Amino acid sequence: MKGLDRGALFLAVGLLIAAPAIAYPDGAPWGSTDPESPQSCASCHFDGEAVMDSAAVKLSFSKPLSQVKAGETEKIYLVFDGESKVAGFQLSASAGQFIDSGELLESRGGEVRSIQPFLGEGKPIWAVQWRAPAEPVDNVEFHAAVNAADGDGSPFGDVIHFKTIYAYEEE
């Protein structure tokens, strides 16, 4: 009977450890870019200390956003210049909306996320399509969360990098 109790205990512990890894098989829940949110990326990937205002997260625009006309589409590159074996991201914008590109990304209005992790050598770089709001705005805040994962398929050993980019201030 003791062997059965140990087996049940190991099974229960294994399920508890594996549950966060399979909790969101289709990607992080929408709205995970806010580090203050109870559903932020760091709430599941909690083993490593989250990096706030991470210098490793960068957005690159093909032209200054002040030159983007209302309703016009702009390609934005999200670059992660940090250590990671596997990486994924979620990006939100305070205005405008992201457009599905069909390139392993999924968008919903002002948010876009990777649905396939970046694997391999080199820096993770994701290209996303963003449509400017129909009416001009003074500033657009982009909030990024990048999961720098260790590749073991669990939330342990991962580090979340948060960054807020004020698009018009950087010009």
C-alpha cells in the first residue's frame, strides 16, 4: 500500500508541475503584456525574476510613426537581444490594431502574439503588421512581453522581459 501512496503522490506532484506548461497550449492569454496584471506573462513563468524595462527588447519601425498616415499599415519588428533557447512574445498597442500575417502570429485588435516559439540560433525577430488608428493620435504606447525560455517545456527557468515603447518620443 505504501508503494501505491508514493505513486499517487508522484503523479499528483507531476500534474501540478506540468499544469502551468499546458495551461495555455494556444499561447499566452490576451492582455499578458501588463506586468501589474494578475494574468501577466510573469504570473505563469515565475521562476526567474521578471526584467522590467528590458534593454533586450526593441521595436524597429520601417519609418517614423509620425509619417504614418491615419489608417495606414506599418511593419514593425520586435527584436529580442537577450539569452534564450526558446522565445515567444506578446505585444499590445494603445491605439491602432494589429493584422494577422499568417506567419506563426495571431492578432486580436490592439494585440498580437506568437503562436509558435522561436527556436534556434541567433536573435528572435518577429515582423508584425500594425494599422494606425483612423484618427491621428499624439502618441502610441507599445507594451511588449518576451518569454526568454530555457526550452524544457515548463514555466520554470524562464525569464519574462517587459518593455514599454512610446513610439513618437523615440523620433
